[in-house]
Amino acid sequence: MKKYLLSAVLLISICISAKAQFSLGVKGGVDFSKINTNNLNSSSTAGYQVGAFARIGGGLYLQPELYLSSSGGQFNSSNNVYSGNVHFTNLNVPLLLGKRFGAKNLNFRIMAGPVYTSVLSQNESFSQNFNAAYTDFGKYKNSTLGYQAGAGVDIGSITADLRYEGGLTNINENYGQRQNLWALSVGFKIL
């Protein structure tokens, strides 16, 4: 994790010293996450995200981010005998490559790139008979890799993004669980 943060700081420092276009901002929003799993029905749950971003470059830009988020999912067996839900508090570090279209004060963007997610805490609730039928179900990994892709718009200093995030790694190998989510965020460029 330290390597990612140091790399981002180094990249930002190089771009500032090279007098590249640079902006820094804060963001917050909502997400709707779902954990797909074998042999169980799953449904989405709402969460939040709050953090900071940097944007380096002009028409083609690099956007590292660091934000706190919540995600999770709800599970039911096909006969509704077993049920449960899990919620994570995460630290997310996406590194997005994007393309900007339009004028300086009104532009549209598309972006995509990898995201590293570290689970800071986990809260789970399962029906009493759930763990007997699905042993090791709640044994989740502490970190995962995924990807994000989406679009955004900038109006002056205000920025808004809609993104999809998919998991590249399983969060639980035994049940083939992968998390995916849709996120809508609004931000404000402070630099």
C-alpha cells in the first residue's frame, strides 16, 4: 500500500515540476454494490464514498484517487431458508487514465483503470442456520484488485462521475464471490 501512495506522490510531484496541467479536489457520493456468489441469490446494497483526487494532464489525463467507501451485499438461498448480509469499509486507490472533450469550463470525460481495495473493517450478519450450510462463507480477503470505467462532466470547478467497478479477484475463493458496483460521485476542484 505504501508503494502505491509513494508512487502517486512522486508522479504528482514530477508533473507539477514539469508545469503540466494539474488539479486537486475532493469528492463524495453513493454506490450500489453487489457480491455475486455461486448457489445463492444476491441483491445490492447502498453505500458511500468520500475522498480526494488529482488530475494530471490536458486532453489525455491521469487521475489517481484515494477514498474511503462502504460496500457489501445481501444473500438468500433460492428457497429463502438461508439469508445474510455483509458490509465492508474500504480504502480504495484507483489509478485512472482518461480523455477530456470540450472547453475548459465545460467538458465531458471518459476514464478507465485499475483499482486496489483494502478492507478496513467487515460487518456481517447471517441467519442462525446459514453457517452450518455455508461453512467459510464469511472468510473474505483483506484486499482485492478490480477495474473502474465510466464517464464524467466538469462544469467549472464542479465535477461529477458515474462509474462501474468490477472485481478482477475473488473476495472469497470458496464461493466464487466477486464484488461489483455502480458509483455516482460529485466533487469540487480546489486547485
